[in-house]
Amino acid sequence: MVRRSLGIALGVVALLAPGEARAEDDTDDVNVTGTRLVETGGSAHVVKEAQLRRFAYDNPDQVLLAVPGVYVRPEDGMGLRPNIGIRGANSDRSKKVTLMEDGVLSGPAPYSAPAAYYFPLIDRMSTVRVVKGPSSILYGPQTVGGAIDLVTRSIPTTRAGTYDLALGQYGFNKQHVTYGMSDEHAGFLVEGMRLDNSGFKKLDGGGDTGFTRNEWMAKAAYNPDPRAEVQNELLLKLGYSEEQSNETYLGITDADFNATPDRRYLASKDNKMDNHRTLIELSHKLRFSPDIDLTTTAYRHDFARIWRKVNGIRGVDISDVLAHPETPRNAIYRGNLTGEVDTQDASQAILVGPNNRKFVSQGVQMQARIAGKTGPIQHQVTYGVRAHNDEIVRLHTQDGFLMTSGELVSDGRRTETTADNKAQTIALAMWAVDAMTFGPVTITPGVRVEAIHAAYRDNRTGRHDGATYRVVIPGVSGYWALRRDFGLLAGVHKGFSPVPPEQARAASPEESVNYEAGFRFARRNVRAEIIGFYNDYSNLTDICTESNGCSQASLDKQFGGGRARIAGAEVFGETDVKLPGGWLLPARVSYTYTYTEFLSSFASSDPQFGNVKNGDELPYVPAHQANASVGIEKKQLGLHVSGTFVDAMWEHAGHGNELPGDKTDAYFLLDASAKYRLFDHVELYVNGRNLTNDRYIASRRPFGARPGAPLWVLAGVRGEF
């Protein structure tokens, strides 16, 4: 029982209802809001461990692009800080998505500063679960798009260890080891992973443009009496992660990209991110019977980061310099950034400085699951409550530097403090969902209530601000089984995104009413569905960040986009066809069409909005996106191929014929993997990514063109001991 509960990590429902754990491959038995995945009224997708291992992606972008309705704006080409959106929700720093690890909020400060500057190593995960539609109300605070839960490995049922070692181009190397054991009373798992490379970008003058990441995790479980009528289980999870990445926000001009897409300007040579994170979670699960259980989890996550990088050029807009380098003035500034032209005086200084931020996220959450009947109606009820506190402390400084003979030399001015503030939030969330089944019909009404107190203090100006507000987030979904393997689904729920503490008194939260409807076909080895969605925003918002090109004056402020609508369709299918001779043919396909539209005209200081006209499309939402993969495998051999297409996306609100620089490039990625089992517990593999070497502008945020990763080949060995 201890081992089964560890499959849910901390026992939070998060797609898999407590007490209903099954083998990962038994997707039909995974539960959402008390109902089987194939019968839920909402949209949900599970990327299983076998699928994750086939390509062994270390970039989460590629994993998530295979899920319909999920969009990713690449930034560094390596997935260090993904920008994830769901069903048109703003993808910048994944701040409109509820991110979880093992059912617990994983963002550095999910309420006070939802921009996700930390994302776990995806190759450590055993399962990725994505929830959209009415089921999202279980997982707030963000319910405008959906939720993503990254599920870590379970404690093994016997003494077991695994290893995964790989080398590849651009200095790529990976070391990943796990070891654990358990009996009926107790068990543990220890996991460590190191991932680094020297980077594919070519820095003017030479230098490392890659990163090093280390992550450790330990789990322990204890059950004092596995045969007791009332079961008590304790689970402890500890984690530590660190990153040193030679990353920058500085891109290049389109002309330089066309000549050398992987170029990096000399001015960014000393740019570097350092961060570390600690995690402690303690969970107690009380199981009164197979139909009643209660899980309580206490958690605390601490995250600290210092990012020294190019912030701009004194007196000019660096984005304009890179967008229009043909003007005489901008040509000089571009020359300063590349080191080809010396800076003439301090008024043209390149501004470089560290953004020092410290985050805390902590709380206690309880969730109860109760199953029962009232007459002919079967109930699966989920109740939950979470008391949460998070905070962010910002200290941003910068200095001016002159480019002199290819070196950055201080301009002699005093260090400038651009931000010195603290934001914090105390939130009480409560939710209740009842999946009621009578005959072939399942109706699942639910409600979430958030009571939020936000506070803000600016140490530079002495300004204090804050407010307390409440929001009720209802939702309902339904599934009608026309036959055992085919049914119709529909749902509606309220979308909500909190206001940043700095403006909690003056601004309104993002709100929408979201609808979905479609049908689903599911048998043991086949699943297919078509779902249409429509999100009606009464108040579309964006929180300004440096990653989307906001100025220091606008940083972390919320900007309104007024009314907007997002509509689309998701198509998904997967199957595992068993062939003679023990062969298996897995295939998976997904497609998403999305239509977006602002319903008002306005001018905004948020560069992702800009000068908006009624009818403009939202930025960074592709109209078309598709992924397909197919393979053939057995225990000894395996070969898989995957293709991903992402349409061009607006860099800002726009419509109709675009000008150069208005959109990202459409791109197609062809990936392949092959494996060969050398011995019973030793497997060799080779993975190739972007095999056509498609070079594309993934984004021009925040400053200039940024490339996607080129062709990348790696080889490794993995096994068990």
C-alpha cells in the first residue's frame, strides 16, 4: 500500500484520485475528478513513462508540444525556462498555467510572481499530466488555461537501481542514477541527475554558451501497520536543484540571423544565471476504507536566482536597435553590441546588471475523497483546502559599460538600483467536486473558492500597497456514454488569474468563461477524441516581465487587454498495435487549430500588446500546430520517428499582412530514436533531434531574434542494477 500511494507522490488528486493508482500504462484507469480518464467530461492527457523514455527529451518544449491545446514559445533553444500556454492563455514564463510536481504547486511564487523561472528536469519525470477545461478548478490559482502536473518516480517495490549515461554534440553529457528499496513497512528512493553542455550558440570572440544543471531528490515512506483496518502512511520528499547557465536576453538582428543564426554578440559574453532550489514536503495519508481517504501535505520550497545580463542601452530602446539596424544611429549601437564599434561616451553605455530574486512558497493542503451511492446515483466526491503563502524579494541593479577594443569597460558612474521591493500573498483555497454517475451519464459539478490577501512594499519609494479579495470559480462537465467505448463530453467553467500584489487594490484579475464540447472513442489500446473550445475573456491581462521585453518602469505590473475571445479545435489519437513476434507499433497524433481575437482597440505599454486594433490576433498563439510519432519496438529493438509542426506566431497583437519582424518563423522538427538491448539490463540508444536542421526564429523576445536548436545527435546507455 505504501508503494502504491507513492505513485501519487504526495497523495494529491492531480488527475490520479487517491486510492486508485494503477500501472502507468493502464491509461484507461487513470482518474480525473473521480472518473476514469476515458469517461471524464473534461479534457485531460497523460504522457506515459514509455513515451517519455522513447526520445528521452531533456527539453520540456518537445514533450508538451505533443499534447493538443498546449503551445510553447521557445527562448533559449534548450528549454531552460519554458514559456507554456494552454488554449491561447499567455505563454510568457508559463504564468497563466498552474504548474505542479507530484500534485504540489512548483512555481517559485505561484501567486505573488507566477513567472516560472524554475522548471524541473523533464527527463527525471515518469509521467506528465495535462488538465484542461472544467477539471482545472481543482488545481488553481490559474484556471484560464489549465494545469500541468509533473510526476516523479515512485519508490521501487524491491531493491532496484537505474542509470542513464549519454554524450552528444555541443559538449552534451548526462548522468542520471536512481536507487531505492522497500518492504511492507518502509521504503526509500534516492535520485540524482546532472545535465550540461557547452551550448550551440557561437559567442563573438569565443566562449561557453551552455549550462550545467544538477537535481537531487529523496523519498521515504513509512506504514506502521500495513494490515490495520485504518491505514496510516507517511511520505517524506526532499529535493535540491542548482543551475549555472551562460544565458542572455540579448538576441541579434534578422540580417545577422540569416547569415549566422547561432551568433551571439560580444556584449553578452559575461551573462550568467545562477540559481538553486530546496524542497521539503511531508505527507500523511489516512485511508479509512477503499471509499474514504484523507491526504494532508505540508510543503516549503525556497528558490534563489541571480541573473547577470544585458538589460539595455542607455537612452535608447534596444529592441528598436535590433529591429531597425539600418538607421545610422542604430547601426552604431549594433556595432557597440558586437564589439565592432567602440562606444563614444557614457550616454551610449551598455547596461549590464544582476537581477537578484529570492522566493518562498509554502503551505498545507488537505484533500478528501469519498465514494458512495444515493439511490441509483454513484458519487465520487473530492473536497480540498489549501492554506498557502508565497513571497518574492527583488533587488535589481545595473552598471554602465563602454565597449572598448572588444572589452566592456565601466563607464565610471555609480551603480543604479532599478528595483528593491517585496511582494507576498496569503491565500486560502477551497474546492469541492462531485462526479455523479447514473447509467451512461456522468455529471461533474464543482466549485473553487479563493480568498487572497496580497501585500507589496517598495523600498525605493516607501510605497506600501495591498488588498484582500475573494473569487468563486464554478465549473461543470458532463459525459454521455453512447456505447461502452464512445461518448460525448461537454463542460463550462470560469477562468481566473490573480492580480500581482503591486496592483491588488487598483487592478482586476483576469477572468473568462470557458466552454468545451466534443466526443471521445476509447478502447484498451486505442484512444481518439475531437474537442472544440471557446474562451470568452471579459478581462484579458498580462503581467509585464523582462522576458517579454518590458521596461524597468513597467516590470511586474499588470496590463489589461479588455475583452477577447479564443476558439479552436483539438484532435488527438493514439494506439499501440500488437504485431506478430512480440512487436509493438505505437502511434500518436495531435493537432490544434486556434483562432484568437481582441474585441477592442487600445494602446498599451506592454510590448506583447502594443497598439491593438479590434480584430487583432493575440501574440504567440499559432493558428496551426501538429505532432505525430510512430515506431516499432520489442524488448530487444526499437525505432521511433516524430514530427512537430508549429505555425508562425505574432510577436505582438496583429492582423492581416505582416511586416518583416512581426512574426516568428513557422518550423518543422523531425526527431528519431533507436535502441538496442545489449544484455538483459543494458540498453544502448541513439537520439537525433531536428534532423533536417531547420533554422528558424523562435522568438524576438525580449531583444532581437532568438534561434531554435540545430540538428543535435546524442548516444547513451541505460539500464538497471
